[in-house]
Amino acid sequence: MRASLYLILALTLPRPVSAGEGYPGWETDQGCPCSNQSLCEPIHRVGPERVFAFHVGVAGNKDWTQYDWSQITTVCVFGALDPELLCHAHRVGARVTIGVDIGIASWRNASLVDAWIAEKVRKVQDGFLDGLNLDIEDSATDPDDVRALSSLSARTAEAMHKAVPGSQVTFDVPSGGMLNQGTCGTQYNRRYDFGALAAAMDFLVAMDYDSNAHYPSKCPTCFDANCGLPILEQGTRCYEKLGVPASKLVLAMPWYGYDYTCGPDDKPGDICRIQAAAQISYPGAAGLLLSSSIGGRHWAANTSTPYFYYRDRSSALHRVDYDDVDSLRIKYAYARTAGHRGVGMWTANSLNYTNVSEVSSFWEALKEFEPPPGEDDVANLAYV
Ligand SMILES: *[C@@H]1O[C@H](CO)[C@@H](O)[C@H](O)[C@H]1NC(C)=O
Ligand SMILES: *[C@@H]1O[C@H](CO)[C@@H](O)[C@H](O)[C@H]1NC(C)=O
Ligand SMILES: *[C@@H]1O[C@H](CO)[C@@H](O)[C@H](O)[C@H]1NC(C)=O
Ligand SMILES: *[C@@H]1O[C@H](CO)[C@@H](O)[C@H](O)[C@H]1NC(C)=O
Ligand SMILES: *[C@@H]1O[C@H](CO)[C@@H](O)[C@H](O)[C@H]1NC(C)=O
């Protein structure tokens, strides 16, 4: 049971569905897809990052038209890439980057790495895009692998910046929270050289989600939120120690939660002995809260995160820990106060875009990151 819970959590980590694969809907051989050709120019804006939005595109879906584009500085695309999204983003000065991945088995093979870099750079150029997001999440402990990863990342950034001046290259790093992932710098056994990665990249994107459960062998009844405030704080300190200043880190937070099945004898409000864990979308959690919660919404003061209980059709007790606009506001404000470079979310498309109040409140909450009028932005660094 303990081992299988870990397996469930490990398997449900949000891995982009098609990193580095094709981008359906993207026919770059037909040339610039925008009616105004100048919108196919890459973005040259320098200056601060603000909202870095992960977007998992679904062909034909236009929910992205309802994003608050006045706040987005970068939209990082996984899945289908809608050419109209590119034209729109460029019209409002936002960069469009794509998530890419290369497995550890290739890191030390120079010819494979060279071919991979050339292919990704060409993909950005052919697609009129603005750069790459390295979503590499393999465990790596061998110093030769770690060195190879630093080197291939630096070479990717160099090649990309050279081919498209003003382009952006970023790297997704694990949540800094160490409660269930090992000590600082060893999260998920990714013993990467984070200082070297930060030096090579325009900035790093901390995936501040899935920080929720201790390894069950250590504490099967411990609860920590998907994105607890103390975990963000630990992350800031951890990365600082590893040579990554807050101004080089965008904090990406979850627009989803976790649904835990508790033990057969557990009661709402008592300890939930986790039998299974599954991710739940924000709209899924909000719907259950409204229709089925026992005792309504509770607040975990030690993580600044809401949760509730419900019983499923077979009357098994569940506890759902998730983030809503109240908890996200607190965490975005923290990112601003701590001097982080920006905030983001996994994923921007995960709201119920037919629910106008949900959409406006989630995007409005991101304004907690806005600097007060007249105050200089903390991360006023020019792009390479
Ligand atoms: C094309 O887009 C550019 C950049 O947004 C703008 O300056 C220019 O006026 C547009 N041209 C037309 C014909 O709309
Ligand atoms: C690198 O990968 C290629 C293609 O898989 C293979 O043919 C070659 O032997 C590898 N080189 C080394 C040094 O492992
Ligand atoms: C918050 O409290 C819960 C339950 O009391 C505990 O399991 C959890 O470890 C605490 N989290 C933090 C980050 O202190
Ligand atoms: C999405 O929002 C609409 C309108 O508010 C609502 O009718 C619908 O039930 C919601 N869908 C889900 C899956 O929550
Ligand atoms: C719309 O979203 C809000 C906030 O998530 C929720 O409280 C409300 O019940 C939703 N409305 C419908 C009709 O689903």
C-alpha cells in the first residue's frame, strides 16, 4: 500500500503530454500564418517577466482568447499550437515558447545532442516562435550526466540566442520544497547543477506543485498542500543557497489540486489515512465542494491552502486539497515580496472558461504580482 501510493503520486506528476513532439495545427511550411506579416517577427522586448503561462493546447479549442493577455509576458506551449495564438501573442508583445525534452540516455552523446539542438532551434525559427523551455525531468546523480546536462543546456541557449536574437530559453526546475523530495538540490534525485543552469538560461521556472505528500514510508498521514506557502519559502532559500537568486526564478503554481481517498474508518476532520491520490482540476474541485462537501471549505493555516471532505458513491471518504483564488493571491504576493522574477501556472487552460466569474477571478488574482504604481520592477534585466 505504501509503495503503491508513492507510485500513484509519481505517476500523476504533471508531465506535459507531448513535449518535443509534433504541434498539431501548425503548418509552418505554409509560411507566416498571421494576416499582418510583421506579427511573425520574434518579440524583442527587454525588461521584466511577469506572468509565464503554461498552456497545453488542444486543437480547435479557443479558451486562450479569454486569457488576460495584458499580464502575460510568455506563453509556453505544450500540445497543439494554434497559429492564431501566436499572432495574438505577438500583437500584444508576449513571447511564445515551446516545451522540449531530451532523455538522459542522450545527454552524453555529442552527435545526438547536436542534432537535437539544431532541430529545436529550427523548429522555433520555422514557427516564428520566441524560444525554448527545457522541460527535462530525469533523475540524475552521476556527475558526468550532470555535467553533460549543464553543457547541453548552455549550448542550447547559446544556439537559440544566436539564431533568434532576443529569444528566451528557460529550464523547468523542481519545486524547491524539500518536505518529500530530499534535501535542497536533490529534489526528486535531480542533482542538477542549478547554479550553472541559472547562469546559462534567461531564467528558471520552479514547478511549485506536487509538494503535497511526504514519502508515505516517512509519514503516511502527513498532509502538505500541493503548493504550501512554507514550501515556496523553503524553495526561495534553497535556490539562493544553490546560486540561483530569486530574480532568476519564476514561480509556477498549480491551477489544480489533489483528491485523496481516506481509510475506511476515517472521519471528516480526523486524520485521513491516504489509500489513493489523484489529481483533480480546479473546476472539478469547485464542483465537488459545491455539490458534495461535508462541512464546507476548510483552511489549512500552516500552508495557506483550502481543503474539504466528501463521500463518493461507494461512501468512501475523500479529502481534497487544492488552490483557489484566496490561496493563490497569498502565494503570488509572496513571490512579489521575495523578489521573484514572475509567477506562472500549470496550466492556464485548466479553468472552466465558460464560467466567467471563475475566469476573471483567477486572472485578477495574478495582479497580486503587479508592482505597486511607481515602484521599479525587481527583475528589470534585459534579455540576452
Ligand atoms: C502590423 O502589426 C504591427 C505590429 O503590431 C503594427 O505596428 C502595424 O501597424 C500593423 N499593420 C497593419 C497594416 O495592421
Ligand atoms: C550516439 O548515438 C548514435 C545514434 O543512436 C549512435 O549511433 C552512436 O554510436 C552514439 N555515440 C556514442 C559515442 O555512443
Ligand atoms: C501542516 O499541518 C498538517 C496537519 O496538521 C501536517 O500534516 C503538515 O505536515 C503541516 N505542514 C507544514 C508545511 O507544516
Ligand atoms: C462550467 O461553467 C458553466 C457556467 O458557469 C457551468 O454551467 C458548467 O457546469 C461548468 N462545468 C464544469 C465541468 O464545472
Ligand atoms: C463558477 O465558478 C465559481 C468559482 O469557481 C464557482 O463558485 C461557481 O459555482 C461556478 N458556477 C457554476 C455555474 O459552475
